[in-house]
Amino acid sequence: MTTLKSSPGPAADSAFRSGMMAAALLGLAGIGVLHTIDMIPLHLAGYAIVLLFPMYLVGAASVLSVWLGYNADVTDLRPVYKDP
């Protein structure tokens, strides 16, 4: 039995964009709050923004893409070549 493959539509695109904006805002707000209540000093907040925040965004994008159906598996692969 084969399963039908459908690509995500415009609603998934919008949800991904909104989810990434929300993740970015929550991450930056979290770092800001931690610095404001003196749990982390300024140099650690800068470290978190420059080095850890991009990895956090990649993780958030990965979770959102799988959740919204952008993930691909082996069955989506095709050989890429030209016939002579």
C-alpha cells in the first residue's frame, strides 16, 4: 500500500514563519530576563546571543519543520542525472 505524499501549503509556510518569530522572541526575551534578574552577567548573555542562540534557532527550525510536514525521507530522493 502506498501513501499519498502532499507538500505543505501556504498555511504551513505561515505557521513556520510565525513559529520561528515566536521562538526568536522567546529566546531573546529569556536571555534578557536572565540578565535583568542578575542570573547571568553581561558577557555570558553576549556569549549566549552570539554562540548559543543560533544553535537554538536551528533546533527550533528542525522541530517546526518536522511538525509541519517539511521533513523528507529516503522515498523522496530521486537520481539526478541527464540521459545521454
